[in-house]
Amino acid sequence: MKRKTWSVEEKLRVIQEAEVNGTIATCRKHGIYASTYYTWKEKYEEGGVEALKPQYGKASINPEVKRLEEENMRLKKLLAEKELILEIKEELLKKTLQQRKLKRW
């Protein structure tokens, strides 16, 4: 079953309707749980209409921030690969120099 996304106006209308008609009747009419209604009501009482706006995902992460975090991870991975390549080259250079020293003796 697909979840319905409620707009701020719809949430506000449900809250106002519940004050007039009662919580149980309104929740049944709109097909929402009472806990959902009380969550909306609590958010509305604490933060007004702004608090009823949908959040970005579970952790409330802005999509732009998420995009930047993903880009940061890619750059870290590239840097780690470059560091690994440099370390391998240094080890090979050391081995080559040691071998040349041994051949001279």
C-alpha cells in the first residue's frame, strides 16, 4: 500500500477539523492514526505552520547537504587511492635502490 504524503495545508485542516468534530471521528474520516494526529498537533503547537513542513528523510538531511557528503566521500576515496599508489611507488623505489647498492658491492 502506498503512503500518502500530506501537505502542510492538509495537516492544518485535519487539526482544525479535529478540534470541531473530535479526534477519533476525524482520524477515521481521513484514515490516519491518532498518534499521527497528535504528532502533527504537537508540532503545530510548538513550531506553528513551519513545523508541519515535511522533513528530508529520517535524519532530516537537506538534499544539498547529502549531495555534498557523497561528493566528499568520493574525493576521500580518490585521495586514498592516490596515497596508496604513491606508497607503492616509494616502496618499489626503495627496493630498487637497495638492489642497486647490493649489486655494486
